[in-house]
Amino acid sequence: MSQKAPWHGVIVASALPFKEDLSVDYDRFAEHVRFLADNGCDGIAPNGSLGEYQNLSEQERAQVIKTAVDAAPEGFSVMAGVGAYGALQSAHWAEQAAEAGADCVMLLPPNTYRANREQVKHHYATVAAVGLPVVGYNNPIDTKVDLVPDLIAGIHEAGHMVGVKEFTGDPRRIYEIKEVAPSIDILIGTDDSVLEVGIAGAVGWVAGYPNAIPKATVELYRLSTSGDVRDLERAKVVYRDLHKLLRWDTKTEFVESIKLSMDVLGLYGGPCRPPRLPLPKDVADQIIADTKEAAAKGYGA
């Protein structure tokens, strides 16, 4: 059993495979969990935005977590996404994750509307009371709620957040967070900031593109977070080679992009559920070209 915290390392925000009729392909998902483990990743974060959790039924959402836990080999973490409109719904999903055997949960702020500070604190306290470690997820772009450093510090000091996935894309945030909450764990939240946030002291990466290119992205993470300046020369080479592709993780069409890259590389990405539709040809062509360019440099699946 791994001795590191279950939210440390490369935790893949997993894409969810659908069949052509758009039903969930649980067998393929289980295979994908094992594929990620076999290729050096440290864990999986199902039912995040990349897993299209908003478009799943309650039964499907629960089965995704059960499938991930059952497929995960020993030492491979399952960080269940428990994002929902409010605290009661998120607590329900945290309870389900705990019963299924997940190791920890990843929690967005309440996103029914722009919640105030006290509402955000209550949200995290409610979910933390379930008992699993809570990793916060700061995505003010989509949720309109910004977990600013002093708010993160207060939630962490109360014992309701062990780490935070920082999705603002601003690596300067990391230094400010660590000033006010020195003991909180920082997780890289955007694929195109791995090097910068890794240097700033990240201990984890909730990652999108390892779905398609796990070995290269795991190498990039290890080099960026080793603390050995000699590793940074190689990290910069890999980062430059992959950055064009990694940037798709922060675009509106990130789910479609990563699934398309998986298809290009001989994995199974497959279709998305509505409202996501097939990409416009010019966008798809660019993703295909960027994926093939990375593969030509030796960074394929």
C-alpha cells in the first residue's frame, strides 16, 4: 500500500467512455483505470467535469465510482468528484463514495449561484463531516466562486480541506496560498501550468491529458516537482514539446479535445453526451494535428 497521501501524485481526471448509443461503457472505463495505473499514474478522479458528471443519472454516477474502486489496483487512489449545486447533494455523493471505498473526494464550491464566503465555508464543512479527506477545487471561471487564498486558509484551518486543485492558471496564486496556509497541499489544476506550479511546490496534479499520453505527462510531472534543478532542463524540453496539446485542457471544448486525442492515439475516447456535440471540423483538425505532432516526437500513448 502506498504511504503517500491518496491525493498526491498524478491523479487523472478521467474521461468517461460512452457507447455509440451514449450509454456508459463501464467495461471500457474499468480497462481505462487499469491502463492509467499500468502507465505510472497514481490515481483517478472520476465524476469530474472531464467525466461529464453533470450529464449522468444518479445510478450512473454511483456506478462510475464503484467501477473505479473495483478496477483500481492496490495503491492506486480514487478521488471521487462530488461537485453539486449544494452541500446536501455533495454530502450525499461523498457518502456514496465512502461506501464504495474511495480514498478522498474532490469538491467544487456550491454552484447554484455565486455563493458568499459563509455559504462556501458551510459547504466544505458539511461535506468534510462525512469523513473522507476533501480536496477543494477552485475553478472561478466556471463556478463564479473564487476560493481566494485567505478563504482557502480558513477552510483548511477548520479541518475541512486537505488540499486544493488550483484552476485559475495563475501560478502566482500558489505562493500566496502557501503564505496564509503553509500546511495545505497544492494540486496542479491546469495541464498547461504543470512546470510553473510544480516548481512552486505542488504535490499533486489533477490531470486531463494523461488520459491520452500518460507516460509522457507522468514524466513531466515528476521532473517538474522533484526539487532537483537538474531535472528542469529535461522538464522544459518535454513541456515545450507538449504545451500546444496541453493547452486544450483549458479550452471550453476540453472534454471533446481529450477524447479526440485518445481516439487519434489508438485508445478509446468516443463520443460525448449532449450538450457537447462533435467538434467543428477546423477545431477537430487542429487537435488531431497537435496530437499527431506530439506522437511524432515520441509522446504517444
